Amino acid sequence: MAARPAPYLDELNPAQREAVEALDGPVLMLAGAGTGKTKALTARIVHLLRMGKARPNEILAVTFTNKAAREMKLRVGRMLGEVAEGMPWMGTFHSLSVKILRRHAELVGLKSNFTILDTDDQIRLLKQLIVAANIDEKRWPARMLAGMIDGWKNRALTPERVPSSEASGYANRGTELYAQYQERLRTLNACDFGDLLLHCVVIFQGHPDVLAQYQRWFRYILVDEYQDTNVCQYLWLRLLAQAHRNICCVGDDDQSIYGWRGAEVGNILRFEKDFPGAHVVRLEQNYRSTPHILAAASGVIAGNAGRLGKTLWTDVKEGEKVRLIGHWDGEEEARWIGEEIEALMRGGRGLDPVGLDGQAILVRASHQMRAFEDRFLTIGLPYRVIGGPRFYERQEIRDAMAYFRLAVSPEDDLAFERVVNVPKRGLGDKAQADIQRTARMAGVSLLEGARELVATGGIGGKGAGQLRAFVEGIDRWHALTRHEGASHIELAEMILEESGYTEMWQNDKTPEAPGRLENLKELVKALEQFDNLQGFLEHVALIMDNETEEAGEKVSIMTLHAAKGLEFPVVFLPGWEDGLFPSQRSMDESGLKGLEEERRLAYVGITRAEELCTISFASNRRVYGQWQSQLPSRFIDELPTAHVEVLTPPGLYGGGFGAAAPYAVSSSMDERVSKADVYNSPGWKRMQDRVQTRGVSTPREARGVVIDATAVSAFSEGDRVFHRKFGYGIVIGLEGDKLEIDFSKAGIKKVVAGFVVDADD
Ligand code: ATP
Ligand code: MG
């Protein structure tokens, strides 16, 4: 038989081809970053279809983010070209689970139109249970309970299955509250995130006929980022795959970064046990990064014990060394990175011009993002925050969504609570408590409780009429969601109008109101991409990363966790400071587990870069409103010297770049860059000198030392100053020996001039 042309195979190396062509039976592809695992997985889907092994809907591909699923769909579509007749099931564990669960919701006591709760709702619900159980919420915070419940769900433990040894965790009542919480969710016809998977596992385990149906359905299963699956996800996969064993998992133990969410690298090791005879493929050629970048990443990850171990090589041309630079504070770091990004756009630093889409800033903690956002807004540099504070988390959006939720599922009590008196309907605390009680006593939803109260005249005052209108509104909107011909977009607009919600913001005189109205319009616009309200609500519940996109190139700002699987020509890794990265928590922990996970995160970060990787740290940083002096990260010590270039801190030689510290670079790969190298660089010394001439010996002491009396005349309005107690601020007035200062944290204060230093020179 003549081979059909298959360009997607020609693009692969022999090891990748091996993994793609071993179509039947279990396959495990275990390989380092950038070796083309995702590429091979995508080619495998195409190959399955091309070889006639499966129809599109018989293939199930699990990715880690919705974004990754979308990308894979695009690529598969492109590779398939004309053959495409439908698409495989591609999505995250969560999005795939929702689809399955909607079809069998009744098996776990839900209706198919169940709502998906977000963390906010979850916490609110838990608080109610905690209060009802007479537990001191201050001592035993709801968040703690939420964390425990998530942990159990990640391990596929329903309340009955939680080992008794773990019951003592939360005031000895953890499992009891967990059971109550599950019960409450059922009456609300709702699920939290963990439930989506857990319910599927429970259904598969308890209903062999349903399981068999899906096993027949999903004849080929593929999983990307396998190292980050937790026990529940693992069971989900194993149940689906155990009959036909056609499962292909790809992953990298060195990139396992979700241990804190219950991911278990051990799943990789278990794979060969659960699927004996698995075809194991190793890939060693990295196609993404330059040798310097790869060597730096390898140098760092070498510090971890207990790795499966692997070799990586590349024949990409040598390129630039990994750059390392220290800054005075986080703001200076942001300013410098902003300038670098613009310089790289114009084609500087020995590289061809790199557009904004090709540049990314990867932070350890999301609070680091603010400095970049502020800076980029100031200089007008377009950026996007991936996984940051999301559009859908804004108050007006959440309110509007609550209205939509009520229209789709009128028994959604959390949504009811949220908007019953928004806008104000004259329903005070007492009226709301009456609704709650009526509903509880009759065992019905709040909507029904309210209906009852209205009918029996149990509610007085002007609230009565308005509550009646609210109840009738929900009935009408709900009827319309089920009406075939009705447009969901018009319905959404109607809901916002009739409920008085839009009007509420139109009458609002606060400066934010116009923006909120804009956002509501944006929300209705977003509906256009969906067939109905339910589909939209589902989408919003599922998007974990910010996926609303406007046109134009933008720098990406995201956490290291969100950067998994992605690649950029230029990557900035700011904030490499002990306590930030590695995180304080990982450093405080006994044992090395946390620290090793942080190190893997460093490895993930460096290996996102194709051509240029810049690591930076600051000596001072404001963390949750507190100024702190910082020490460079211990991971900096682990960077192999030969692959790193230490840059001079800016602002010392007139914005000087390029005057790299001429410290002795060792040619031995094993030698590490030490903090001493950084501190001994002339630039760093100059910075220290500068600090010393101001009467402060080190950055650490800068905050604790009273500076010699400085005359008021040394300052003028608009100066940026630093005060040892109040932090940074701007001078807004001069008076005698006092300065009036608007502190960014402490507000406006009058202080003696001698107690502040100019922050900018
Ligand atoms: P990560 O571990 O970071 O998820 P990965 O192993 O999934 O990485 P891919 O993202 O699939 O790696 O591939 C990395 C880059 O290398 C991509 O740009 C991809 O197109 C390219 N690549 C992969 N395999 C080949 C190949 N055989 N020939 C040329 N380029 C390749
Ligand atoms: Mg990948």
C-alpha cells in the first residue's frame, strides 16, 4: 500500500515518530522541557485519524488549560486539512468532566442544569455551615476548611471515605462539615470545582454500565502535562482506559509544580505498574532554547534529589547568556524591564526585533504583577495579564451573572442571596432572614420561600411589592431560557433592564459607575459567542485563565504556574529573592519537598525562553504593604557561571546597560554564580556607595536608621521620599521644619524633614 503523504510525520524526529506510530496499547512519553512532547501528542491525534484507527469523537485528549486545548484544536485542524469531520474531545479534566456530568447528574443527586460554584460561593456556603455548627470562624477559618475539602476531593475521597485519622484536622468536625457541605450543594443543585471530577469518578465506580459506555466511546486517550495529575484525575483516567489500554501520557517529572494542589509525580511511576508493558519513549533533543538557556536550567534542576533524570541537548545556535541583574527595589526592576522590552522591540541586545507577543514576564506571586501593570500603564506599553484579576471577578459582572444563573436555575440560592436586594428592594435583614426561614422550614429554594411569603402576606412594607416583582421576573426569565426561539442575548439585556440593575448603576454617582456600565455592555457582547445562557455560564465557571483578548501585540504577564507548556523568544524572570522565590513557606517547611517544587518552578521558568532569558532581583520590595529588604534567591547561587552574564544595575552610568560587570567568568560549568559575584560587581558597589553617602550602610538598614537632619529646603513638592515608618510617599507641601507627605500606604502625614530621604536620587 502506498504511504499517504503525511507532512506531520516528516516534522518529527525518530523518537517522536516512535511515540506517534505506536498507536495501540499504553505509551508513556517522559522527556524534558521543549523536546516536542506536546507536538508529538498533537501529531498522534492526527495520525490516529489518518490511519482510520478512530473517528474524531472516539478520541479524548486532556490538556492542562483551556488555552492549551484551544491551541491543540487549532493545530489538529490545520494538520488534518480537508479530512476533518468533527473534532476529538479536547479540553481540561474539568471541562470534559462537566460534559459527562451533565448527562448523568441524577446519578449523584443533581439535575442536569446544576450550577458550578466558584471559590467565593464556596467560602460563603462554608461560613454558613460553620456558624450553624457553632464553631468559632476566627479560629477555624472557612478557607482552611475549603482547603481541606479540596484536598480530599483531589484524592477522590468522598466524606465517607475520608480516613478517620484525618477527621481531627478542623476542630474535630472536618468530615462532618464536609458531609453537610455536600448535602447543601445537592439541595442547591450545585457543584464546586473538585466535585466535577469526583462525581464522575463516583459515577464510573458505581455504574459499570455508564463506565462501559464511555470506555467504548473514548477508544483512544491522550494526556498532556501528565506529571501534574492528582489522584482523582488519575483514577478518572485509569477507569476510562483500563478496558482498552489505549492511553498515551506525556510529561516531565522536573516540571511537576502542582504538588500543593495534590498532584503526585508518583502517578508517572504508577503508570508502568497499572499499564504493564507500556511503551516508554524518551526524547532528548530540545528544539526550543539556546544552549546557554538550557544549561542554566539544567544547572538549577540538578540541585533536586530523586529525579528520574534525563539528558537534554540542542543544536540551536549558541545565542546570548542568561542575564542576571540586581535592582534597588521592585519599581526600579519594573522600570528597567519596561525599557528592555522596548529596546528589544526595536532590535537591540544582539537580537532581531522581538514583538510584544514574543515577550513575557513570569512572576512567582501575583502581587508582583502590580508594579509591572502600573509601569506599563504609565509608559503606554500594551500588556495582558494571564490568570490575573479577571473580568469575571468584578462586582457588577458577578451580580449580573447571578441574575443569569437565577434565570437558568431558579433554585440557585447563592445567586438569589446575592441579588435579592441588589438593587435595593426595601428588603432589610429581617425580611431576608424571613425568606431564609420560610424556605428552610418548607425544604424549598429561597425563590419558593419568597413566593410563599409574598402569597401569605408574610412580608410587609414596600418590600412586598418589589419582592413579588422580583419573583415574577425570575419566573418569566426562566421560562424564556427554555423557549426555543428566544435570543439569549436579548434575554440577558432584558434581565438587566427589568431587574433594575442597569438603572442602579446609571443612577450611581461614584466615579466607577460609567466603567461598570461599560463592563456590563462587554458582558452582553461576550454572550454572542455562545448558543445559550447556560453554555456561557459554564464557560465562565471554567475559564481559569484570562482569555478575553483585544487586538494588537502585547507583553504577557503571568505567574510561573500559568506559563506551563508555553514558549516565548524573550522571557523576564523578576523577583528572584529568598522568601519570594523560593517562597517563604517552602523555606520554612521542614524537609526539602517544598523547596524542590520551587526549584522545578525555576526550571519551568527558564525553559520557557527561546532566545533571551533575564533573571532579576531587588534589594527592597513591598510585600502586602510592608517594605522588606530582600536577599538574592538561593537559586541564583545555583546558576552555572559559564552561562550567565551579570549586568550592571541601571541608573548608575546614566541608564547604563552593556557595562556588564567585568568579574571573572569561570569557564567551568560547575562553578556557580555566587552572591559575592553580584555584590562585587562595580555596579552593585556603586549602588552601595550611593546608599552609604546618604548615611545608610546597607539596604537592610535603610529602613531602620534615622537619617541625619535634612533641611526642608532639600525637598520640593512632588519629590518621592522614603520614611522609615510610613514607607514611600510624595511630598505635597512644605511647612517650617515639616513636610506634608502623601504616603502610598499610610496616607497624608506631616513629618519632620530629617526623618525622610529622597527616594529618587
Ligand atoms: P514543555 O515541556 O515545555 O511542555 P514540550 O516537550 O511539550 O515542552 P513542545 O512545546 O511540543 O515541547 O515543543 C517545543 C518547541 O519545539 C515547539 O516550538 C515545537 O514546534 C518545536 N519542535 C518540537 N519537535 C520538533 C521537531 N522534531 N523539529 C522541529 N521543531 C520541533
Ligand atoms: Mg508541552
